[in-house]
Amino acid sequence: MAKQNKAFKFRLYPNKEQKIQLAKTFGCVRFVYNKMLEERKETYEKFRNDKETLKQQAFPTPAKYKDEFPFLKEVDSLALANAQINLQNAYKNFFEGRAEFPKFKSKKNKQSYTTNMVNGNIKLENGHIKLPKIKKPMKMNRHREIPADYKIKSCTISKTKTGKYYISILTEYEKDIQSVKIQKVVGLDFAMDGLYVESEQGEKANYPRYYRQALDKLAKAQRILSRRKKGSARWEKQRLKVAKLQEKIANQRKNFLHHKSKELASTYDAVIIEDLDMKGMSQALNFGKSVHDNGWGMFTTFLEYKLKEQGKQLVKIDKWFPSTKKCSCCGKEKEMPLSKRVYECSCGFVLDRDHNSAINIKNEGLRILA
């Protein structure tokens, strides 16, 4: 039996007193993170040419600030400890070349903090959840049950720009996941206008492009916001309208991607995709809006964990594999400009270019699996 993790997300409905305590915690976590980053930045600037000495420098901890800033004692100490862990991970990613140097946290961005389960300090009781440093249990929309054998590991509380509160409960459970014998396989070719084209029938996901649909409405709302005096009551009212529009688009996208990934994970034993650099693609080809609207990265994340839960596989092939140039019938290669939408080979094979690519992706995936 292997240990598995699963998160459950619920809407929170804190009362006035609880909102104040959550705001304090968000603020203190951000304050401590920025304080530690400030110190770490100074150390980095001092020893950046001496990597060995830099590695030996002690990492600042939240405890060192509590005497100077007593208000830090009013909030959950585990939330502050997690801020330190997050910064350490960000710093490690920077040194290993996976990310840029950590940036200071802003109040304008999404506010959140994480706390851990220690000696039963987190409790679920009758549609409420008891969290550390918050006196009364908080009301929660528990729209689905967490199985009794699932152990709570941690909770992440967040507040959106529209003022909604959510909690993501990370659980641990034991499950013996048996690898499925691979029989049904599909290849997916990323499509800018419809998310993907699959190899079997050449069908598109037909993603509705929610961002594009709401673009005019969103642009109008943002123009009105730009004319308001920043910080005024009317500005805040309009800011909320813009935030609600953006949140609706994000929720529609997420819902669609969940349904599509579930459909594929239920139908196939293995799904083959290209390991694409979406950021690079959006910059190189000026497709930023379309790439952002599709949410391909989110889709592949959903697909991967849904397949893994069932003992199935997501296979990523090399991004430089010539899926577009190659004939899926005879294997010959030829140049294919973006403007050409039909693949015509000298062997007489004719097919939609994206469908041809999807077949090539599937065949390459089958070669890797073999």
C-alpha cells in the first residue's frame, strides 16, 4: 500500500471577527516572508561571487522577529514557519536554475497562508472547521465528504480579489494503485483555437475560449476603472466588477478542463502529449492571449493526476519531435508553414495538419512505451 495525497477545496464563510484574524495572518505571513527575503537578498549581494560561503550562511527564521515585532505572536506560528519553507524552496529553485530570484510579496496579489495538522489542532465538525489561533469554528460549504480514512496533513486558506475565502485541505491516504495494462492510447496535438486535436477521429476539444468571449466586456470594465480615482468608493466598486469578471472566466476555464481531462482519463489507458514550452511559444509567436486562454499547462496537470490515480500514464514526448513535418503514413518529412492547414504528402496521403500531428505524437508515444 502506497501513501497518496489528495486536496479538497471548499468555500469558507468567516464572521467579522474571523475575517480580522485571517487578515492579520495574511499580513504577518507576507511581512515575515519579505523580512527574510530582504536579509537573504543582502547576503546574496554580499557573497554572490563566493558560492561556497553563500551556501554556509544561516537562513533567517520567523522567531528572530517576534521580540521586535510582538504582533507576530498573535497569529499561527505554523503559518509563519511555512512562509520560511516557501522562501527556502524559492531560493533553492533559483540556485538550481528553475526560477528567477524570489520577489517580494505584495498585498495586491492573492492572499494566502498554510498551516499544518499538529496534535489535532485542525478539526472538522458539522459543516465547520476549527483552525489554529481562530477561537470559533469557521463555517464551510462542505459540498463533498472527505473519507474517514483520509488524514489531514495541512490547510491552505486563501482570499480572492473578489473577497471570497477558500480552504484547500491536503489529505493523505493509503491506496494500492495497480498499473493498468495499456491497450487504449490517444495522442493529443496542442491546438491554439480548440485546446487539442486527438489522434483517433481527429476531433477537437472545442474549448469555448471564455477569455476571448468576455474580452469586450472586460475591456470596457477596465476602461471605466482606469477613469476612476484610485482608492475612492467608486473605484473600489468598479475594481470588484473587473475582479468578478476575471474570476468567472477562470472558473469557467477550470471547469471545462476538469471535465475534458476526466473524460480522457476514463476512456484511455495512456495519453501522449508533447512537452511544450508554452511561455516560449506565446512570446515567439505572439500568441499570448490564446495560450493563456487555453490553459494547456493546467489541463496537463489535471490529466496527469487523474490518470495516475487509476494506474494509467501520461507520456510526454520531446518538444523538438517533428510531429507537424512528418507524414503519419510513410514517415517522410517536409516543411509545413503555419498558414498551411492540410498535410499533403508525395505518397498521396492527405489529412488535416493537426490530426496528422496527433497521430505522429501517438506513434512516438507508443515507441517510448514499448
